[in-house]
Amino acid sequence: MSIVAHTALFDAIHAAYQQGACIAGTSAGAAIMSETMITGNQLKDSVYRATFNRLEHQNLETAKGLGLIKSAIIDQHFVKRSRYNRLFTALAEFPDKTCIGIDEELLSSFDRIP
């Protein structure tokens, strides 16, 4: 987001969206759609972990996303990287937002159902 913010690309994405274009992404590309984006960092733990090791108030670092989705926060690799604590922390910090966990592995699992 730091590369896209305040650029012509940011403006073009918003203009296309306002005109009805479908803007899509996977992984960080999905998470960046939200107005409030999870950075992945714990504020109270200096070591990066793929998931949060505990639920703790004011432990979630967020940043401004593209702002295409105002009412939800999206977290990626949700099941694969066991990011339950991270998304529950987001829900506790932003109770007015819908918190959505997406995972690429779930989609591919449906292909294997007999």
C-alpha cells in the first residue's frame, strides 16, 4: 500500500471501481481492498509470526488499505496459517467491522470432493 498510496494508480483503481469495474485480489491483494488492513505485525511482540500466539487487546497493527471495502477487514491464508487469533483480535479491536478470513487451500479442496 505504501507504493500505491497517493499515486495515479490509486486514483485509477478508485475511478475504475466507481465506474463498476471488478477489482479483485488474492492474499495481500484481497487484504488491501479494505479501508482498514491488517499488516501482520503484533504490536506487543517484536518477532513476526504467521499467526498471533495469543489474543491480546491493542496488539494488532493495521494500516490504511485501498478503502474499496469500508465495512470489512480481510485476512488471508486464514486456515493454512492458523490466523484465528489474528482475526479474532481484529474483531475485538474493530467490532463495527465484518472480519473475513480467506484461504486459497479451501478453494482447491472443493476440487477434490468426489
